[in-house]
Amino acid sequence: MNQWDLTDGVVELPDGRRVRGTGLRRPRRDSPAPDFAVYVLGRDPQVPGWEYRWVRWRDFRLPDSTEQAVTALREAHTRAASERVEIACGGGIGRTGTALAVLAVMSGVPADDAVAWVRAHYHPRAVETRRQKRWIGEVASR
């Protein structure tokens, strides 16, 4: 099991893996650095200090490449079994929540329940657009 505590945006997925959701505009405070991160942003954040994947994903939209997003999220899900994994966008709600909903599906949550699950376990406004909600179902059917 990885070393994330259930504080400061860390959610425990149904399969026991823990992932931290956050926004890069939020202060890190005392949160430990991740071992691996997926950044879902309009441009590469060029974060030094740990390994990460950047998925080009502009605010309130869908990722430019579903294939790239799914590949990065599958890697995050796999690595979360033994490493500290972080998912982040700018504010930490819409794109991050959408990515966490996909991870919840990978962990066993039915796609139709993923938005409600991430809103209950991460943030009440997670997944901000109808297109993001539909995209979770599309990804789940792959």
C-alpha cells in the first residue's frame, strides 16, 4: 500500500489504492511529494522533482487525446498500488475530478455511478461539464 494519508485531497478507491487529487494553484502545505503524477492541463507544468505524465486537457473541456489520457490514468492506477500518485489540474475540481472518476471505474465503480462516487469521496463539484460526464462512460466502454 502506498503512503498517502487520507487527508488533503487523498481518496481511497474501492480497490484500496489511494490517489491524491489537487489543483496546482493550491499550496502544497505539508503534503508529501508524489512518486508519480498525472497533470491534466492546457500546457506542460514542467514540475521538477518527480516523475509525471502531462495530458493536454484544457479547462472545462476533454483531453485532446483520449488515448493519451487513458494510458496515463492506467499507469497512475497501476502505480497507486505501491506509490504516492497525484492527479492535478489548475483548480483541482473539474478535470481532476473527471480523471478520478475514471480511476474509480478502473477500481470497480460502475461508470453510471462514477460521478456520484467522486463527488461523495473527493469534491462535491467534481466533474464540471456534461461532456466530461459522457466521456467517463465512453472511456469505461473501451
